[in-house]
Amino acid sequence: MPDGLDVDLEELKKNLKKATESFESGVFNDVKEEPIAFGLKALIVTIALSESEESDAVEKAFSEIKGVSSVELIDYRRAIG
């Protein structure tokens, strides 16, 4: 969730991608804008990480990006095969 309406979402997307790729196994797949209220939009980020990476570390890395208000893991899946 961005800090507010004045946050440049395109710049934020670039920074989220950079943060994802800083992890050894980080693969940035997609980011979607989801309208919340009064013009505020959440960014829904889809990434892939190996099981050796901690999801808490990703949340922490995202939350330290300028313009990010909060981070929440909403879906976690394991790959088989």
C-alpha cells in the first residue's frame, strides 16, 4: 500500500522489482494496481522465490522502500516438481 495519492506508482513498481531481484532467487512476475478508495490504489505484486528465502525478508525489504505504507502477504504457494 502506498503512503498516499502523491506517490509515483510507476517509480514504486520499479523499486519493488529491484528489491525482489536483490534476493538470490527473486523473480519479479507481475504487478497490478487495485483501486482501494478515493483514488488510492494498492499494488498487488506477484513474485517467485525459492523455499530457502523467507517471506518475512521480502515483506521487510518492501516495507523499507520509500513511499510504501504497509506490506501484506496475501497468497503463498509452493511449486511442485
